[in-house]
Amino acid sequence: MATLELDSITKTFQDGDDEIVAVDDISMSIDDGEFLVVVGPSGCGKSTTLRMIAGLETITSGTISLGDRVINDVPSQERDIAMVFQSYALYPHMTVRQNMSFGLEESTDLPDDEISRMVSETADLLDIPSLLDRKPSDLSGGQQQRVALGRAIVRDPEVFLMDEPLSNLDAKLRAQMRTELQRLQDDLGVTTVYVTHDQTEAMTMGDRIAILDGGELQQIATPLECYHEPANQFVASFLGEPSMNFFDVTLEGDRLVGDAFEYPVGAEIRDDVGDVTDLVLGIRPESVELVEAAGGDHDFEMTVDVVEPMGDENTLYLQFDPDADSEGAATLVATTDGLTPVSSGEAVVARIPEEAIHLFDRNTGEALHNRSMEEAAQQIDLS
Amino acid sequence: MSNFYQRVRRAINLSASDDQRVGDGDEGGRDAVRTDGGVVSEDSRNPGSEPGVLDRLAAGIDGRLGSDFLESSIFWIPPFLLMGLFVYGAVIWNFLISLTDYQRFANAPDYSNLDFEMYTRALADSGFIDAAVNTFILLVAFTAGTLAVGLILAILIDRGIRFENSFRTIYLLPMSLSFVVTAQFWLWIYNFNNGIANRVIGVFGLGPISWLGDQNIVLWAVIFALMWQFSGYAMVVYLAGLRAIPDEHYEAAKVDGASTLKMYWRVIIPQLKGATISAAVVLMVFGMKAFDFLYSLVGGYRPPNGADILATKMVREAYANLNWAYGAAIAIVLFAMALGVIGPYLVYEFRRNNL
């Protein structure tokens, strides 16, 4: 068990005369036993980062160290890591037992009976002893997934690397494996780096999440911090489904002026913003409240354009201007209780509470004002 | 006959319309009302008439051999007959000749007195035994050697080297050459006085060796020449096999701690089983056809001492010595060997549902 430390890791690929930066100066430290989820859209460099940790890609600059050992030039074979691949990469000509013992046979000098004891222990842990003598092609996707996990676990490595291990499973099985993986990682206490593009996995599984975009680290923090106090507009838009509403506004005096509305803000928020005037107003759909009648500056009379009933909640697409054609007009997405009857075309009053808004610098994307975590927590308590 | 005509007409109607019955293989569905316009099949039009003998026979054949067996026959019968007559018919005829004593300038084989005399003669003929042993050595050594060289070349080329396509073409090129051409090459290379083979080993103070004259060496010299010609083919087959293995298997093996050698030996090469089997079958068949090479090497039916194989022996007995029946018997032995190679392969493919 050890701390995994990435220090200014950069990876560039050569494409003809062009240099493509896949990973740009990423530094992070993963504590012993921590579960770190690396998340980002495709092409953000998250898999490349993982593969550099695994030793499957060379590092252009920067250092990776495991414990006190710099492992930049250590071949994968000697890094004492185990990796779970998206495609599982089970060896098709070997039985499950052979698949699981392969790593131990190759990386240790353990005697055969010791290896077979460890394999059956791991199989028990994963509930797959009945599969041990079958070939991967005879297994279902979920079973293959377990075997792939077992192959990593049996090695008892210093670090687990997982590259979107659940993305080939169906939704129900994925949810089940998500919980199970978390439990396993808790029990085993092995430092884990988990790459995914799925924000549900990121939010629910990790002790911390690292959000990457364009090869750069956007934020590394606990899931709730990232959700409620995003470092920038990218993080804010990436987490949350449906994603946060954004409106371009300019600060004029004490009001935020947008194309479709004006929104007065208090002194505290104006202090946070400073002298930046080109802003983006962000509001999470679940923070928008529907009220009986307009009762203040933060209430807006709107028209329901589309209703998407999800069962437990409704997703409403609201328009400021009922006459605008639905393509270009400013739309506010709001989620409401699934039992509140709302229908398309209805006029409603939406309240955008001042304590729930986020403000971003329109040029840099940086967050200038976030709702505070305490307020968010309070709101959850109240409801 | 009219029944048959009706069946054919119905078959044509069937394929011309989008009738739901096509392919369901259910003869009982014949009375069904057609979906495309209420045309009702013959049995319902003539209520009470018993199905004819031909009809019942056809139904029986269909039931046993699958529906459309008769209807499709006009497509497969002509090639079936051609193959049957000119390939398998000729094989059977050849077998019959091998049972006679046909030789010299007799006008025609005498089929009245058939026995296995030619086969017992072959077993007593030391020339035949030598040729059979040589054929076997050539098949095994040539196939194994070519597969090994092809595998190594394929792995090296698959390592993402530069000019990969050029290398692939260079290694495959010898296979496109005729045996006549490559035999001439190797005749020069193996030349005792100024061939490049003796020149090269001369640099190390060895030789000169009489590659084609020494009967202990000549077979191996021929095997080496054939390996040179066909290892490019084995390489291409293996390369296709390697390309089908996902990168993750290499990576998983590396992360699992396997060295490069162990990775290939335990993870990659076992997955090339299918490629090995299909390449081996093709190579063995080529090995049996080494006649062309040996014939071109010496320009005649008499290959160098120590390199006589069944194919050359067969042709020599038949056309040089005019022992027609004896040549035919050797041909049947060779045919049995070829079946011995291909038969298991066909069974293997059939078991895997590839046929």
C-alpha cells in the first residue's frame, strides 16, 4: 500500500509535424487506500493518464512516484499494479482459474498450491467459485466483469487501475456492481484510480474525483464539493443531470442584465465578482422553485415549453418569452416534484433563489461566486 | 412428370413472391392459402386426390435433406456432376487401374483380373519406402519450419516497425514466383563451385558442401528452399491472426508481470491456434506438390539422390518406366496421405461450425 503521486505529468503525441498535448501538466496525489475517480468527456486525457500510471504509455515530462519510488522508467511488469480493462481483456484460451493465476505465476515466486489457495479465496470473495473451470467465452458480461476484477484482486497490488470497467454492463448490473466495487475497495483498502466518463459513477463511488478536460486538471475534490462549489464553468456543466442552466449576463450596477431578464444581486455577491462585468449566471435545475405568484425580483413569469416526466420528478423546459420560437429563445430547465401536475403551454412563475446561483467569468470560465456548501446542505435539510 | 413440373413451377412462384412459407421447411404448409392473392395450392384444388408417388418421394427427400433440396438441384447438379466426373471419377478410375497389371505398351488396362499386387510390390520396393519417408520428412519439417519462421517474422513485423508494408511485400514476394523460377534460383545458390551458399560459409572457413549432391543433405537443402518460398505466406496468415488479438491482451499480460517472451508464449501464441491449423494444412498440401520444384531443379523425372518423394516417383514410374498400374498405386497412396492431412482439418472445422 502506498501513496501514488503524479507531479506535473505531461504527455504529447507526435502527429506528423504537429504536437498533440494529450495530458497537460497534471499533478495530483492519491492517498494510501483512497478511491480516486478520474472523470471527463472522451478525449480529455483520462485514459492516457491511467495508462501512464500503468506504464503502458511513456511519460513526456513529469514524474510518477509510488511510495518513495519514482516509477517513470520502471516497466509495467515491475510496478506492482493491477489493471481492469474496459473490455476485460480476459485471455480467451485460458480457464477462469488460469486467467486469475496468470498474474501471480508471472509476477511472484509463490508455489503452485499457494497460488491456487489465493485464487480460490478471491473467487469466494467475488462469489464466482463455480465459474473457475469455465472459459471466458462461456461467461456472461457480468461474470466476465467479476473475473476481470478477480484477476486484479488476487494479485494484491499496491494500486488498482480501472479503465471504465462497468461501461460494458447493462444499466441494472452496472448499478449493482458500482455498490459492490465500492464495498470491495473499502474492504481491501487498496489505492484505486478509476477512470470513467459516467458522472453517476464519479459522484457515487469516489472519495475524491478529478475532473479533466482537454488534458488539463479542472478540479480535484470530494464529489459534493465539485458539485456545489465547481472551480469553473466546465465542472459545473459536467456534473449534474440535467446540467446547470447558464445565461450570459452583464453586471450593471446591482443588476445582472441578460437577454431575457434582469436579476438583482446583493452586495455580498457583487463583492465576490469584483470588477468583472461579463459574467455567466448558473443555476442548477433542482434549485429553481415554482411559486404561486410572482412575489419578488427573483421571480419570473414563464411558459412551459416541454415537460419530460421521469416518474420521481419532472424536467420542465421554461421559456421567458412565450412568443419566441423554441429554438433560439432563452430556456430555463427546472426539475420539480413528479407529482405536481404541469403541462406544456401552461404559464408558471419560477423563482431563481439568490443563494443558489453561481457566477462565472465569461472569458476565463472561472467560478467567481458559488453557493456555499453549508447553504446547500441546509436546503436539503429543509426539504 | 407433370407432378415434377408443378413442383418446379411452384418453386419458381415461391421465389418470385414474398411468400411467408419460404424457408420454414414445413411441408404441411402446402395447403395454406397464399397470402398474395388467394391462389390455393394443387391439393386443395383437387380435393380427394391422393398425392402421387413422385410427390411422396419428393416430400420424403425434402424431409430428409432439407426443404428446397429438389428445387435447388438445377443450381448444384451441374458443378456436382463436373466435379464428380473429372475429380472423383478420375480418382476411382485411377484406383481401378492400380488394381490391374497395366504396363508398357498394352492398349488398355485389363480389368478382368483385379488384385492388390501393385501395393505389395510397393511395400517391397526400397525406392518406394525411401520416397515415402522423404515425403513424410519433407511434409513435417517443411511445415513446422515454415510456420516457425512465419510466426517469428509476423511477430517482428507486428511490433509496429517502420516500413511495415514494404517488409510484408518483400517477404510475401517469393510465394508469387513459380516453382520453376525459384528452383533455378536455388540451383545457382547451391552451385558447388561458385554458388553463394558455399561462398558465404567459405567466409567462415567451412565447406564447400555439395548441397545437391550429398544425399544426406539434399532433402534438407530442398526443404530450406521451400521454406524460403512459403514463410511469407505463413507470415501473412499469422499477421492476420495477430491483428485479431486486441491490444488489451498484450497490455493485460504486461501489467500482470509477464516478460515479453512469456507474454507471447503464454498469451499470444496460444490464441493463434486457428491460424496455425489453416496455414499448416495449406503448407502441407504445397509440400506434397513439391514435384514441380524437384522437376525444375534437375529438369527431369529423376531428382537428386536422397530427394526422391512420392510425387516424383509416381510420375517417373508412370511416364518414364511405363509402369502405369504401379504409378497409379503410388498415386493412391499419395492421395490417402493428402486425405490424412485434410480430413482431420475438415472435421475440426465442421465441429467448430465453420463449414
